[in-house]
Amino acid sequence: MAREYKDVTAVWTEGLQFEAKGQSEERVLMDGNGRLGLGPMEMLLAGLAGCTGADVIDILKKKRQDVTGLEIRVHGDRASENPKKFTDIQVTFVLTGRNVDPEAVRRSIQLSETKYCGASATLRGVARITTSFEIHAAEPVAA
């Protein structure tokens, strides 16, 4: 089986700022001070949010759940000593939809954590990751 790869290039622009781009050529600003762009550690958490969020929404759509919105909130606690790695990460999924089955949400999150999300699998070896979810009712469809 062929191995998949990802390439990212970060170019220093000034101060502690870097412009990063991936294979898509899309650019994102990272700021080591966290003032003008996401800091590198925030970027790591954003990657986790995007990875698991894509899995969860894909699985829920396949389960025919009427999800109209998804927000992923990620909170990371860091060690006080260098290299200040993440020790605990809390991921909260806030879903909006119509008649969304909580068990379908729970199972979708579990599948992302244990089978699909490479970011979660990578971070799990370093930090304790816990998840929770909320479901909010969407406005009824107008007749």
C-alpha cells in the first residue's frame, strides 16, 4: 500500500511570523507571539479541530443526520516547563440540527478518535484527549 505524505513550507516574514503553505498552495500566517495570526500551538489545535470535525460531519451525513451546523471548541492545557507540550486537550463538539440522534453523534466522535483522525492519533501519544458534545435544535424548516 502506498504511503500518503503531507508537505508544508513555512517562510519567515518578520519578527516571529511565518507564512505557511501546504500542497494546496493556500497560505496561512503563523505568529510566534500569537498577535497577527494563530500561534504554532494554536495551529496544532486547529488542525485537530479540522481533522476530527471533517470526520464527524462526514460520518453523521452518512448516518443521514440532519446537521445544519458544527462548531468544534478545543482547549489545550500545556506543561509549565519547556517544551510546554500539551498535557490535556478537551474537544467539545457543538452541533445544530433537526432530530439529531445523540448516539449517532457519540459513535461518530468515537470513530473519529479511534479510527480516522490522524491528528488525534498523533496527539494522543502525548496528551490526554477528552471529548464532549452538545446538540442544539435548529429552526424548523419553513413550510
